[in-house]
Amino acid sequence: MECGIVGLPGAGQTTLFNALTAGHASIVPGASKPNVGVAAVPDPRLALVARFVDTRKVTPATITLVDIPGIHACGGAA
Ligand SMILES: Nc1nc2c(ncn2[C@@H]2O[C@H](COP(=O)(O)OP(=O)(O)OP(=O)(O)O)[C@@H](O)[C@H]2O)c(=O)[nH]1
Ligand SMILES: [Mg+2]
């Protein structure tokens, strides 16, 4: 699954991105390029299921996050 983090400039998208991905993307105002990272999705049920299902590999779920540079608000309705 891929998920975009969208918000107004300076709203905190990159801060949230770093927190979720344990990343170190630069906190620079007015960034022009998106950051892409992967966040683990911990699920305590996975280990329990793996005990009962015969499998060679157990792979936790992940989610790909895209930190989108701040989008300026549009003007009001015409
Ligand atoms: N007080 C407070 N400050 C925050 C919070 N989240 C982010 N900041 C601060 O707000 C500033 C901008 O944070 P960024 O994460 O770079 O914001 P951004 O939305 O990615 O900014 P752009 O990519 O330039 O649009 C930084 O100085 C952060 O430390 C929050 O939840 N509370
Ligand atoms: Mg940012």
C-alpha cells in the first residue's frame, strides 16, 4: 500500500514522515521534492498466526509513505 501525506506548507508532513519511517528527511521550509520511505506495520497477531501456519518465511506488513511538499491553498470559490 502507498499513502501520501498531504498538507499546507509547514503543516508538519515531513515531521510526521520521519516519525513513521524512523527516517531523517531534512526539515527544510519549502521543500520541492517528495520523500519516499517505508514504515513497518507491527502486528502482534503475526507471530501467533506463524505458530500455526507452516511457512518458511514470515514477512511483516509495510506501508510506503510519500511526503508531499506543502500545497498552497487555492483561492475561494468564484
Ligand atoms: N509545535 C509543533 N511544531 C511542529 C509540529 N510538526 C512539525 N512542527 C514544526 O513545524 C516546522 C515545519 O515542519 P515540517 O515537518 O518541515 O513541515 P512540512 O509540512 O513538511 O513543510 P513543507 O514541506 O515545507 O511544506 C518545523 O520547524 C517542525 O519542527 C507539531 O506537531 N507541533
Ligand atoms: Mg516537508
